Amino acid sequence: LAAGFRQLLKRDDLGFFKWPQYRDEYQRLIDIANQLRKKQTRLVVVGLGGSQSGGQCLVESITGANHNVEFWGEIDPHFLDSKLSSPLLDDTTFLIISKSGNTLEIAAMMNVIHEKLAANGISLSTRSYVVTENRENNPLREWALSADVPLIDHPKDVGGRFSVFTPTGILPAV
């Protein structure tokens, strides 16, 4: 069993084993979180599956229900309408997460959020950070680059369900 585990740890395609060693990256995420806190006091994480559930689990395990960090993983119009009717939108930063950058549900949620913010004179691009892979044909990354939205790279070798100790989990927790 121990030999099999050692072999597993040596695999290059399983990057989640390596993330606890990236102290410099963790410090960068702490710095980003501190910058975010200076701008707005509320963070909304827009993601699906592992892109949001690991971070949500980490945040709630540390703080319980934290009303300054919310996780929007639903495309349900009633859910979004209720959330986007909040007077707290003026004090909100959106962390948009899609590893592939082409998740249809995330694009649809971004469109709804954009329209509501624009109706209130707020630009989604000035209130967002994006976590996605650095790869070609990534529409979310292309939008972020064209709209001057800060980008945080998601490691290519860490799948969504294992990403709790990457930017998708660490940034909301901090």
C-alpha cells in the first residue's frame, strides 16, 4: 500500500498533491484577498461543482455561514433575482471561476449579473476577478484580458473536485 501511494505521489498529472508546497502562491492569494477587502467587503463566488463547493466547504468550516462571502452556483432565475436585488451589490466583488473557461452556465450567470449591474450603473468588469486556466480557446480568459479584469491562473493539473487548496478555495477562505 505504501509503495502504491508513493507511486501515486510521483505522478505529474495529479497536481493537487503538490499544492501544499506552494507558499509563494498562497502569499500572493493572501495579498489579493487583502486588496479585495480594501475595495469591497463582500465577495460573491460564481462557480459550479468543484469550482465553488471546495471553497464553500473551506469557508464554512472556518467561519460557519459567512455573510461576507457567498457562493452562487445556481442558474435558477428566482435565486439570481433574489440575490441581485440586494442593496449590497454596491459593496460586492465577484470571483468568477471556470477552469475550462467555457462553462455555459457560468457564461449565462455572468450575463444576468452584467445586466443587473449595468442597470445600476456598475460594470461587472470593474468588480470582478477571474480564476481560469491559462490555455488557448478559453473564452472567459479572453473576456478578462479584453476587459482588463485581473486573472488568477488555475493549475492545469488540478481538477475541480480537488481544487480546494488552489485559488478557488484559498482566496474565498482568506
